[in-house]
Amino acid sequence: MAHVINTTHTGFNLFARLRGFAEEVKDSWDRRAEYKRTYAELDSLSNRDLADIGIRRCDIAQIAHAQAYGH
């Protein structure tokens, strides 16, 4: 009985890994920018405006994080 295994060596693709890393960094920067934008927008509201929409000032960071990172 013969057993044959065909494999293809794709090699070490440094450029693909660097491109992937660059995309991860860009995604991280974009998410951080979204967090900062959301935080700043909510922080600029008065306490009364925040109360009208049901947000406490101490919850702004958590809300901005959830908006940017989806957690």
C-alpha cells in the first residue's frame, strides 16, 4: 500500500506579513480615533443634556469604548 502526500510550500512571505501588520495598526488607530471622537462629543454635553438621554458622566468612557471596540 502506497501513501502519497502532496504539499505545496508557499514560502515565507514577509511582505504579506508586513501588510497584515500595517492593516492591524491602521485599524487600531481608526478605533482609537472613534473612541476619542465619541468621548469628546459626549463630554462636551452638559449634565442636563446627558441626563435627558439617560447617560451619567461617569459612563462616558464605557460608552465610547463600546462604540469604538464593540464590547
